[in-house]
Amino acid sequence: MLYLAYKNLVSKPLNTILSVLLLMISIALATFVLQIRSQLNRHLESNIKPFDMVVGAKGSPLQLVLSSVLHIDNPTGNISFEKARNLVRGRMVKEKIPVAYGDNYKGIRILGTTKRYLTVYSARINRGRLNEKPFEVVLGDQAAKKIGLQIGDTFVSSHGLAESGFETHDEKPFTVTGILKPSGTVVDHLIITTLESIWQVHEHEDDHSANEDEHEGTHEEEEEHKEVHGIHDGAKHGEEQADMPSIFTEDYKEEHNEGHGKHEEERHVDHDLHKEEKEITSVLVKFRNPVGALQRSRFINEETAMQAALPKFEIERLMKFLGVGFQTINIMAIVILLFAGLSIFINLVKTVRERKQELALLRTYGANTLQLMLLVFMEALFLSLIGFVLGWVFGRLGVLAFSKFSTNSYGYHFAFGTPDSNELFVFIIVILTTLLAAILASLSIFKLNVSKIITDA
């Protein structure tokens, strides 16, 4: 029966190819959407899980989450370090981690933050050591592979977040001290340094602008410019910044009695540093109780010049927007699947009608009606299995192709995953559709007049 079913299919190659092609397209679309949606959900959940709230400049809350947590958008602006730090104090706050950026190297973002940022994402050193001093960096696993730097290498950053060779900070090179292990989070696609590094780079840029203005303006204008922008004398600035310790470490003193392995440090900032208002991009906050996030975010949004966004809420909104596109593709896949089932049905009906003599001969050799129906079902099963396997393979190839685009553009990698429960459900639907088409197509076998067909032959 298997051999006969196979020979029947290859005897009509065009009909077989059409049925398989339609089924393959529908399965490829369905599995592609299922995999992208499933893996995207896992990526987003793992990246936003460590934080309940993001505090940043006024603007779009979704943009704030995308830029500060997922690092796939431009920031809404900068905020005062001191003011933001004061807004997220309290017993209900478990974690508060500042982030600051504005530069890149070959399109990879350079993120200034504290060591706690790596801890909350469970990022561990693979080679080398963690960055300790300003202008020391550690590379995420994927970032290291993309830019090809090794431990001990130096590089200069480019201003802005887009890959560009313009406006490089040649006077302040960064040194690679370590490369992180793969973590499956946004850390894999970042260059991590200290907050002081980000501040010093841009303060140096301000110093350079001031020196150029000195030749064009009067001494009084220069003094006014320095007062407004808090710019120091070049030599004094270098001495101060070289000895400047970490500034954000006192934020964790409130958790001293918790004993969760957090590192305590004393804050020692010299007099001139207090005069300067440091800026950061945002503060990432984790609360002990979700109610705290709701209460604090409402206060910040209503009573301050900053905004607070809830990552979980904003990502749910984003997935709803994306869900419209996913549903559209799913509907297309269902429609194509119906056409594939119809094509299989028509193919089987033609097979039964054109091979009445063969079926009648099989009856004379002892085959019963159920065996003839089984033959028709085997033909349909061959079509569905071939179409499903090819569709699954092409769907996975589509995931890999999309992964290259998303990795380069957004730092999100999609894997060639094994079949999951959703795809098993799709397979069952395909088999049931095939079975229905085979049953409907083989109903005429019950009316098969063997003696008349053989006589006419």
C-alpha cells in the first residue's frame, strides 16, 4: 500500500508539487510567527525582569523603556543625577542602578553604570577582569565577537548611538579589561564602563570647546561660559578626574542590613565636583513590593519634571501592537492552509476518478473498501508530511534570516529551536485536515461497481 501510494503521487508530479507547495508556505509562515513571538517574549521578559520602574526625562514612556532597559532606541534626554537619586530613596526600593550613555564604538553602545548592573543580569567574567577605573570597559559576549577586540586592546568612542567614524574622542581611549560570558540578555550586546568614564568623556569635550572659545572671546565671556557649564581648567580637571572615586555607591547603603552580597563603598567627592550637576540617562529601579512601583511612578509623573515608566506595562503594550502583525500573518497562514487542504482534496478526488480501474483490480485481488480508503489516506499523509517537514525547515531558515537582521539592528538573537508544543498542535491540525480531505475524496469508493468497471475496460 505504501509503495502504491508513493507511485500514485509521483505519477502526477505537478498536482503533487502544487499541494506540497501550498502546505509548505502555510506551515513556514505559521512556525515562523510562533517561533519569533515565543522567543521575543522570552527575550523581553528576561531583560525587563530585574526592574520594576525606569526614571528618565519626560517623553514617551515606551521609548524610555526601549532605550534604557532594552537599548534599542534613542533616550528621551538626560536627567540630574542627584535629583533622580533622591526620588528613588526609601525602604521599599530594593535596587537603584543609574545608566548613562551617548557614545558608541562600531555601533555598539557604551553604557556607563555600576557593578550592580552586571549582578542583576547574572553576568559573569569569561576572560580578564571587571572594570575598576574610569576608561576601563568589559565587553558583552556578542559585542566582543562583533567588534573583534581582545583584553588589553584600546579604542576611542564615537559621539552618538549610531555607528559612525565622526566626532571621535581621541584624547580619552578606553581599555578592554574583560569579556563576559554569554548571558542571553542585553548585556551580551553592550560595552560596559563606569559612570565616571561617560562624564569625563563629555566634560573633556566641553573643555575643548571652551579652549577654542578662549581665542575668540574676552576673558569675561570665558569666565561666564565656565560658570554656566561648570567647566574646569584643563590641568586641574585631569588631576581631579584621575583620582575621582565612584559616585553612585552610597545608593546601596540603605540595604546594609539586608546582607545580599552588595558591595558598600564610602562616597568621597571633592568640593569642585559638588559644584557640577552630573547628568545620567535614567535610573533603573527594583522595588520590594510592586505596589511601591505604582505609588512612586504616579508621584514622579505628577509632581516632578521627570517621568517614570513601568517596563512590564510598556512591553505588554508593545506586544499588543506587534500582536496585530502576528495575527495578520497567522490569518494568512490559515487561509493558505485551507487552500492547501482544498488542493489535497481535489488531487485525491481526481486520483480516485482516474484510477477506478486500478481500484477495481485491487478489489478483485482481495482488497476491501477500507484498504482502498487507506491507500487514499496514505497518499494524503505523504503530502502532508512532506509539506509539513519542508514548511518547518523553511520556517526555521526564516527565523535564522530574521535573527541576522535583528542581531545587527537591535542585538536580539533568535535561535534555531526544536519543535515546541505549539508546532505540535499545528502538526495535529494538518493531519486532521488531511484525514478529512482523504475521507471526503474516498467516499466514491463505497459506490465502486467492480464488475461494470472491469467489463468496460
